[in-house]
Amino acid sequence: MMNKAFLTKKVLVFDLDGTLTESKAILDSEMASLLCRLLEKKKIMVIGGGSLSQFQKQFLKYFTCPRETLKNLIIAPTSGAGMYKNKDGEWIEIYRHTFTKEEKRKIFSAFENAFRDIAYEKQKKIYGELIEDRQSQITFSALGSKAPLAAKARWNKESDMRFIIRRAVEKYLPKFEVRAGGLTSVDVTRKGIDKAYGMRQLVKLLKIPVKEMAYIGDALYKGGNDAVVKKTGVLTLQVKGLDDTKFFVRAFL
């Protein structure tokens, strides 16, 4: 049951994959309609591991709210390593922590060393890039960056090695954040750059205290990629998928 305190919050922060959409799947029309209605009443931030371009083709392309309501929407791609707000129909960068060439080289090398250490065998069929440069985040995807949802769900259920790979990579990257994400991914950002960082930057931007915010995500459990937000003190709501999110958005409305 939802805590009634959620209904009084001024700002709602949503995870993207697994909460508003299936993993890297497009925003469905019902969710888009509910969020547009919600934007008329509250400020919203959507935060996820994908790049800005992924947000655009997965989320924003299917988000058809009136321009006036979009001023209440903020997006934070690459797990909070970047943040954007809408002004007159354009997405304006608030900040972005982009890796240097040397940082990228070190991260790619860390993955290869980790694979060797744990004798990890890469999948024979890779869809897209195995290790994707998202500029402010480097992401390993076991089946590739463009793998179909059904294949990712099957790998997650039968062959999930994200946490083993994460621990192996962490040994080589003590000055970076390394997290398991999505169904098949391991994400790397700069030290201190995670969804909790994104929450703190949102507080600064809006000048609204975290006690007036709530976070909704599917991975708030221990070790989940949403769990870090709990250290900000934000009120959190665990959902199991899109149907849960839609139910709670209707309650907010």
C-alpha cells in the first residue's frame, strides 16, 4: 500500500527502464498520457542509465505533452551524470560530466582485465556494442546495447553475472562508480556520480528540499541501481513494473 505522504510531495522522480518503460523499449501511450496529466500538477524528473540520445528515441519521442507542461519536466541521462531541462521546446543542458580520453581508455581496459580474471566468456551473439561509450557513462551489456528485451530477460534469469563482473571491474577502478544496471548491464561513471548525485543536483536546481520529493523505481532493493538514492533521505516507492507505476500515478492524480 502506498504511503499517503507521497500524495503531498511537490517533486516526483522516476527511474526509466523497468519503471516507466520496459528495458530500452519505447514509452507506451497510456504511460505518456498519465505522465502528461501528472506534469500539470507536479514537477517530475526522469533518471536512467541511457544516454541522451537513448532518452530521446525511447522516451521523449513518444512524450507528446503541451509545451507549457514540459517546463515541469527534467531528465537525467547516464544515471545522473547529465541533466537537462526544457525551455521553449528545446532541451537545455544544465550539466554533463563527460569522460576524458584517458578515463575512457582506463575503463575499457578494466573490463577486459576483469573478463580475463573471472574467465568470462562473451556471448556468441552480440546485438550492437558490447561496451558502449555514452560519453558520461561507459556501459557493458552482456548481449549488446541493442539486444531484444526477451533475450535480455532470459539472460537475466538464467545467466546473470552482472554482480560478479561489477566486483571484478571495481578492483581496477577504485576511483570510479561501478554499478549493476538494467537486466544485463554494468555501468561506470565518475566517483560520486550516481542517482543520489542526480537527486542532490535536482534539489539545487529547483531549490526544493529533498523532504518534498519522492523517488519511484523498480530496483530500490539492496544492490539495485536505484538503491543509492536512499542515502539522500528521499521517500521511496518500490514498483515491480509498469502496471505498478501506472497504478500509483493514478493515485497521485
